[in-house]
Amino acid sequence: MARVPSDKASEIIPVLREKGILDPSARISGGDGFRLVPIVPGKEDEVRSMGLGIGEAPAYSESSRPPMEHIRECLKGMSSGHLALLPGKWEIAGDVVTLKMDPVLYPEGREIGKAYAEALEVSTVYADISGVAGEFRLPDMKLLFGEPRLSVKTENGIVYEYDVTKVMFASGNLAERKRMEALDCRGETVVDMFAGIGYFTLPLAKFSGARRVFACEKNPDSYGFLVNNVRRNGVEDVVIPILADNRSLCGTAFADRILMGYVQTTSEFVPYALRMAKPGCIIHYHDTFPVGKEREMTEDIFRKACGERGFEILVLREVKSFAPSVSHYVADIRVD
């Protein structure tokens, strides 16, 4: 067991997982200011080289009772009706859990949050009140238990640090983030028009071979995390973060590839993407469409924006469901 200081757990545990040191078949436990993290046999010296101690406390095995059993046991004083409403799904990012909870449970929020924190071995629990809204797709979170803290999420070799109360992290876009990592962008100049905290910029910059990525973000909070995440992932020599509205970006016909990772109003920004696109540029265009209408509507958007300039839809795929009969799609479009 690696002894990880609780106040550093959100940073160190993702690193242990990424290095293949953490044993996923056993549970993390805690106490006395430390998190006891199960490690793969033979990794003790590697743990010590990170400045961590080795503990002897046994880890919980896979056969330990499921978290929901522990949660219900902690909350057995609640009414059966309220117990039935407890959320069975959640998202963990470092030492922070977010979950969606029926508003009728809010008066008991602290007790509920504490139960989830104990069962899931985290320090902070938030309730997702209403998803994301507005131009910046801002989250609406209620702190149930613990102290406000940053989340650290490691995914496909990329570390993302962010504040769940200020910026969103779309777990449903995992496959698309992985696809950005697998692209061959050797020598390319790339523009990410909606960079956020680096959702697509970071995997592309780290693994695709791109020469330069101009990562534009309008939200100051997201931009701050973007700058930090660029540094954390060691891609400062590739990524140039820009705090600006992408419609104000200078330059014409210089981009080999453009990322448009936004939805619902993305079509309004296509003319600005086309201005930056050199002949042969690939635009990764995200938007939401009624299921079955995605190709027709994408073609219509680009036909109107391109005028006499030719374009070709190379790939059109569903990213995830967005609403009843509506899905989030991404189209890879080559423009002349």
C-alpha cells in the first residue's frame, strides 16, 4: 500500500494509475491524514522513488460490498422513499465526486454527501443541479460535503486539472478525445476554436505530431486551466493558448486543421473557420442534429458558408446522445 498524503491525493493517485502502479482490483482506504493506495506487487521501489511511504494495512478486495450498500447502511435512518431516490451513478475526478440528485434530497444533502465520500473514498462531493448552461456552458453545482477543491483527471496519458464548479468536463466525449490523440498531424498548424481546458488540444498536441496548436478560449476561467494544463502535460513548445473570442483571430489561409468542439450554435462560427483554413484544411465540426438529419443539415451549413468553395464530408459520426431524438455529431470536412 502506498501512503499518499490526503491533501495530495487528487494529484498523486492519477499519476500512480497512469504509471500502472495502482492496483485496480482493490479499494483505496483512508485515515490519519493519508490515503492507503493498493499497488501492484513489485512496484514498491518505484513508489519510494516518488517520495511516498509503504503501508501494511490490507486493501479491500473486489469482493467487498458495493459502494451503494455502504451508502444505504450509513443512511438507514432515512425514509424508504428517500433511500430509493439515492443516485446510483456518479463521476469521480481525483478526490472529487459529482452526482445528480433529486431536489427532494437536498435538505439531507450533507449526510448524503458524507456517505458517498466514505463509500467512494473521496474528500469532496458535489450535486450537479442543472447540468451546463449559457455561452460558456457553465455548471451549476451544490457542495454537499467537504471543502471546495480542484479535480485532477488522468485520461489516455493526459492530465486535466479543473474546478467542477466553474468549467464542464464532458465524459461522454472520451472517444473523440482519444481520436484526436490518434490523428496524424505531423508538421501541421492546428487551430482549436473552442479549446476549453484543453479537451481536444492536449491529446492532439501531445500525441499527433502537430507542429503548432493555437488554442483559443473566451472564458477566463477555462483559459486559466488551459494554460496550467498545457504546462502540466509538457506541451508548451506546441500549444499557444489565446484568451479571445475566436472570431477576432487574425490570419487567413494558414490552418491545416481546425477543431470546432462546440454544439448548438457552431454554425455561426463556420465563416471564421473558413477564413483561417488553407486549401485542403480538415475541419472537425461538432454540432447537434435530429437523428437521421445530420448529413443533410451539415451539408446545408457548409454549402451556404463555402459559396463557390468546394468541400467534402470525409467522416460523420455520432459522439453521444444529446436529447430525445437529437444527437451530438462530429463531421470531418475537407475544404478546397
